[in-house]
Amino acid sequence: MENNSETLVTLTITNFIHQVEIAKTLLANKGIESFIFDGNVTYTGLPSSTGYKLKVSALNFEKAKEILDTINSEE
């Protein structure tokens, strides 16, 4: 995989939109732009999804992972 600023890589996947929104905000506060992708949302009476993916630039991946790991270890 090419490792440049235009390559987006998945940082985390969750079934809960609020978790990915919180992570996105935490990264933004540290100056890291991230993007939310929703996986195959379907409707069969109840909304269902294979997960929300939070993606960042390949160049920011390690820093972003470190930020989220630090936050998660404090919980």
C-alpha cells in the first residue's frame, strides 16, 4: 500500500455512531482530520450496520492510534 497523505486507512470500527463521533472530535482537537464511513447500512425493521469506520490519512495513522489508545487506557 502506498503511504501518502491521500491514502486513507481505517483506524477503528464500531457499531455505535456516538463512539466514532467522540473519537473524531478527540482527533480533531489534536489537529488530525478524520472521516466517518458507514458500512452497508440496511433496514429490516430495525437499522443494522456492519460498523462505522473512522479513517485517517496514512501519514497520521500512528499518531491517531496513539491518541485513541491513550484515551482508552485511561477509562
